[in-house]
Amino acid sequence: MYGGGRRGLMGALADAALSEGGEVIGVIPRAMVDREVAHDAVSELLVVESMHERKLVMTQRADAFLTLPGGTGTLDEFVEALSWAQLGIHAKPSGLLNADRFFDGLVAFFASAAAAGFLPDDFGSLLLVDDDIERLVDRLAAWRPPRPERWLGAGDA
């Protein structure tokens, strides 16, 4: 599941997954479809009305969140998914693929925020960071909530 675009890294990843027989689900706001950036060859393309709805649908349907290097949109979607886990809205792991140390600054920010008391004690267990994609995927699959009671009755987003 990804943002539904056909350009750039998103499109290249979707194409690679499709060429290997993978199922690819895209979630894209109507405004982006209208600008002709939707990937029309994905297994399923969900067209939503807004970026807010896109993030909700992706959060509801995803089993985990794996973030690759990207820009502000990537950061927005990653931080929202991680925040929702912190708040107990969902119990799904978040991972950063720290390719070429791309996310070192962000990881340092989280460490600084935790040291200053702005993040909960178990925040480090909510975020998985690795520079190896296979190892990160294995860690995401094996992840268990640090405090399962946090999510009781919270639903899926």
C-alpha cells in the first residue's frame, strides 16, 4: 500500500513490486488523479477526497508502516502514523529505512525530544530504524506493542 502515484520513487517501487507479481494498492486524492499522476496499473487504486482521508485509509488498511527517504509529504505521513501509535489509536509498527544515513537527523531529534521528556518512556519501542531493508521488514513483522493495554478499545484508527 502506498500513495498511488506513478512518478518518482513511489511509481518506481510500485512498478518493481508489480513486475515481481506483488499486489500493489494505491491510495490517492482526487486532485492528484485529476493532474494525471495516478498509477493506472496498480492492483487496486482507491481514490479519496483529501490527504486526510488518504492517511486514514492507509492507516486502517496497513499492517505496518515502512518509510523510505522522501520529502515533506513522506515526513507528514510517517509522523502521523507514529503519533497515532503513541496515542494508542492503532497498534502497528513504524519503521524508517535509514539508507545512507538519510534519517540520522530525525532519529537524533527523537532522542533529544525523549531526553527532554517530550516523548513517553516506551517511544523507542514504537519506532524501528535500520539501514537494511530485509532486516527492517523482519523486525516490522516480529514487532509487538510495548504495552498492549494502551490499545484496548482503541480501534484501528
